[in-house]
Amino acid sequence: MTGSADIPPSIWAQTAPARSAAPALSGDIETDVVIIGGGFSGLSTALHLAHKGISVTVLEAKSVGWGASGRNNGQVIPTLTAAEPDALVQRYGDAGERFARLIGNSASLLFDLVRRENIEAEAEQTGWFQPAHSPGRIKLSQRRVEAWQRFGFPAELLDRQQASELLGTDFWYGGMLNPTGGHVNPLALARGMAAAAERAGAVIHENTPATEWRREKGSWQILTAQGSVTARAFILAANAYVGELAPGLAPRLARSIVPVLSWQMATEPIGDNHRKVLLPGRQAVSDTRGDLRFFRYDARNRLITGGAVIGQWNAKKRVQAKTAANLAEAFPDLGTQTMTHVWSGYIGMNWDRFPRVHKLGPDAWAWTACNGRGVALGVSLGRELAEVVSGTPENELALPISEIKPLPIHNLVRKVAPAYLAWLQRADRSEPKL
């Protein structure tokens, strides 16, 4: 059996290096740290702990990278979707400032890890560009650039001519460029991180859903169908899928976020004549719309893009047509592209779009709500979580701690959340009030 047996079909499932599945847990074991979740944050935590010589066990319900970590667009973005660095400081004080600096450095942390561990992840640190989709958004871009520059990060403001040269179209109006960003094959990254963690001494059990966690006699005990893990420290790193595979595992945490379906897709390889013009620097791109337009090349010169639609009726066909039309509108010479691969998965969202870090008890931690920025952020938070369960004081780390607050009428919120897209589309047509 290979680790890809249960991975949903995608361009990443087709192209990522194969992984042999780690055996499921059988019996009762002890370790120093136990982690639930084999995605970016769980694997990063395990890798950093293993390099410290700390025994660590990862329990993954399916296979490594099965969830959002193996299904996303692969853009490595060193910002959040809405929470700006000054807002983080305002909300969380010194911890917010440390968190803002972690976010600003998160892309470099990821690419440095890839290089250090020799992970074959199709990693390209070519920069991330957020083009402004209206003249008024240029002011927003300028404010974001200035904010990140105050924190010492190399954000740049491009005018419309510079943006046109970077993108190969004058469809946008300029925007913010962060040269430390880029893109990866996300499933390849997850599998590569798992292999690196195992080489360093971490133990991974795939096809091992955790069913319960509890505190007993000063230790944490994680139960599964076929065994248990007893540990000094415990990290819950399931994010958007925390309530999907084992609904009773952490119900209050699951009700604090809304899993929102995100669609990704890949075009046929783009010919050399178009690639010389369209995004010649191979940056990752995601614009200022709420109804986001995003795209970048993969290693085979396909455009990896995606979108969202309201409602589930014929959703795959509708989102495919909408995304192809969006590309053709921005790049008329490209024409309407055929999507060869279309797939989806959940991302963890909340209403204010601030990530959440929670302390579950002594030496027990969780984080949720990537809000579409989980690649660089998840890898970087893994380092911080490894530090805190290794004994580094909380007040020295980028962990802005908050209480778990389940959303009222969560089931209803989850049902109506896709309709939020209509509000975003309307907001996209108006200029921001700055």
C-alpha cells in the first residue's frame, strides 16, 4: 500500500514523489510528545522536535498530506489574508509583534527548511505578488507595503506599468510584491517533511484516527481504535479537519472555525510563446479581491489556479468554467483554457480572519483558522510549537494565545457560509474606505 492510496485526485497526487504508508498504530506506546495531524504544522513540529532529540509520535487519520496541506494551491505567502501586522500588535501586544515577525519571515523559513532537508518539492522562491484589482486598492497595497516595511520585511509597491511587466497584462493596477514568497508542490512538501522527520527519529502512524484525548496522572493519553499513546506533551494540528474525521475528538474547537470548500485546478502546460509574456518571473499571484483570483506555474508549466462558487449544484463544472473565464479575461491572448485537473478541500475560516492559537492544558496546544494562508504559516508555527513543548517560555515565542470560542449556531453558519461569497463579490465592486 502506498501513502497515495487515499489521496484525492489532483495534479499533486499525480506528480508528488511516492511515499510508502507508515504502519497504523497497534497497541499502547509512550513518547515524549504526541501530535494529532500529519499536515504542515504537525510535520513541522515533529521535524523540529526530532532534531532536538525529543521523542515524538504523529498520528494521522488518513495519509500524510491528505487534508488541506496536500490539496492547496501551493502558494507560499508571508502575509495573512486580512490581519495586518499592526492589528496583530494591537490585539495581542508583544506576542502579536512576535507573531507578525514570524509571519513576515514565514516564507523564508519554509524555503530554508526545504533547502536544508533536501526536500524535492518543486520549490521556487520567485516572490509573491498581490495585484490591486481597482485603483482604490492601490492605496490599500501602499498601506500594506509600508506596514511590512516598518517591521523590516522587503515588501515593494509596484505601479501599473511594473505590474504589467511582471504579469504580462495591464488588467490590474499595480500592487504589493514580496520577494521572499513563491510556491511549492504542497503534497511533495508534506511527504518530504514526513520523510525528513522520520530520518531524524520521529515516528509516524498513518491510517490512525485519534478518537479521544484526556489527561491522566500528569500525562496526556490519546486513544485510537487499535491502541493509545501516552505522552508528556500533546499538540492537536488538524485545523480545518478537526471535526471532519472524528467529530467527537474536539467538538468545541471544531465549532470555533468554519470549514469552507476551496477549489483548485490545473491547465494544460502553457506554450513557450505565452510563457515568455505571461508571468515570465514565475511569481505566485493572488489579488486583492474577496472573490480571489490566483494563479502560478507548476514545474510542468501548467497554470495552477482556482476559484469559488455559491452552492454545491454542479459546482465542479461551474467553478471550472468561471476560473477559465477569469483567466481569459485577464489574459485575452491565452484564450479559454481547458482544466485537466480539478479538485477541492476544506480550509479553516473564521469571521475576523485572525489565526487562533490555543492552550488546551499543561503542555497541550492547538491552532486553527489559517484562512487560506496555511502553507508558510503552518510550517512556521510548527517551529514555535516545538519550542514551547521543549521548554521555551511562552513569552519568548510567537504564540498569541486566545480562548476557544465556539461560534453560535455553528451548523447554520456552516451551511450559509458559502453565500458569503456574494457579499465579497459586491465588496469587490466598491472602493475601500481608508
